[in-house]
Amino acid sequence: MDRALVFQSDFGLQDGAVSAMYGVAYSVDPALRISDLTHGIAPYDIWEASYRLLQTVGYWPQGTVFVSVVDPGVGSARRSVVARTAGGQYVVTPDNGTLTHLKQQVGIEAVRTIDETVNRRRGSEQSYTFHGRDVYAYTGARLAAGVIPFEQVGPAVDPATVAELPVTPACRDEAGAIQGTIDVLDVRFGSLWTNVPRALFDTLGIAFGQRVEVTIRNTTRTLYRNSIVYAHSFADVYVGEPLVYMNSLNRMAVAINQGSFSKAYNIGTGNGWYISFAPDPRG
């Protein structure tokens, strides 16, 4: 069996946690092909972990095994699971909401809870704070290497019972504007990625080169309101100028050409950050 194994976590690379996960996986099978999705998830940010899986999983071949460890409830009663997506990839993770976006937008075909009496690194039975190494990396490696089939992960559970974080769908409001949320950042560049699909945005009838009224708020106040150009790409506007564009996931995004929109206006992400798009009456 020649499946890729892909790790994601909020561990960072400043200490040995990620390397320890690699070591456990290679101890299962030195021939494994291991890659990293990211280890730069903000600490405890399950929402971001869920979104990064959506951003990435579908581009990997059927059978790829992902290990996602953003686990503020480590050692608690939360389930440890392996989910098989509609695309045939596997995700090994705590059942704490990390599967939200995959469940809602891709589909989860089957889920099994991890039987830790079998699928746990030997000698770690009394360790309660590093399941990423002792349970998830170990189980993911065994699955990717073909040591166990999916059916031997543990008991099957109903995919409908997989935990989900609250999600607010994008919609048209009574005034005709598109309302959505700012799901995540294009991190290095500070662009805002929303949950507004291109098809829904297109119902506004705004053509490239026209202006869009953009309003951004959180649960307490409005932080931004302006008229911005709808552009194909960053090169369509001057350096330092804001723009609305479609991102790589066919969702609408807001950016500053060669600048960070999130830093410039102190914008955050998640289900409590809201954005609206409306035609500028000036065209």
C-alpha cells in the first residue's frame, strides 16, 4: 500500500512535537511518504483547522490519510475518529468540530472511532496529553502503510453524529445585499476569504471593473465600510489599493494589493465576523 500521510496541527515548529509525530509514523513504516499541510494553525483554533482541511483535502489522491491535531480537549471524553470523505481520503482527528467544513461541503461517507486498545503506540497508555503522537500519528501511519484497513480502526459510527461547529450560510438580505462571514485569512498576505460563493455574488450583477460596497463588522461594531473595485486579480489595481476578487476556492475575497487587509483594519475571522457586498449605486 502506497498512501501519502499528511500532518496538520497547531503545534508550530519551535519544539519537537511535530518531529515526534514523524518518528512514530516512520517507526510503523520507514517507507511512508509524509507531507505537512500546516503546523501554523492558531493555538486551539478548531475552526481554522476545519477550513484548512477543506482547502486542501480534495486535491490529494483517493486513499490519502490526513492527521489533523488541533485538540484543546485532549484527554477528555471527546471521541477520536477516522472519517472517510466522499472523495475517498481519510482524516484522523479528534471529533471536536475539525470535520465541519468537510462534512458540510464535501461529504463524509463513513466514520470509525479509534480503538485505542489496538491503535495506540505501545507504552503510551498512561499518557493523556499527546494523542497527536500516541494515537493519531500512530493510527494514521498504520492506515497509510496498509498495516490495518479502515475497518480495523475501530467501531463504525453514524457520520451524522460527527461534531459540527456553528456555520452561518451566505445569503441575500431583504435589501438585496449579500451577507456572509469571513471564514479565514490568506495568512501570509492578510487577505480575507469569505464564505460567499462566486455564483451567489454574481446575482448582484456586478461586472469586473465596477465597484462594490463592502461592509465588515463583528458582533460589537462596524470596522470597515467602503466602495472597492471588483477585479480579476491584484494587478488590476494600484499597489496599496483594495479589491474584491474570487479566491482559489471560488469564494469571494477582499485584499489590498501588496498589503495586508486584516492588519490594516484589524479584521479577524470566524463565525462572528460578518461581511456584506452590494452594488455601488455610482457603478
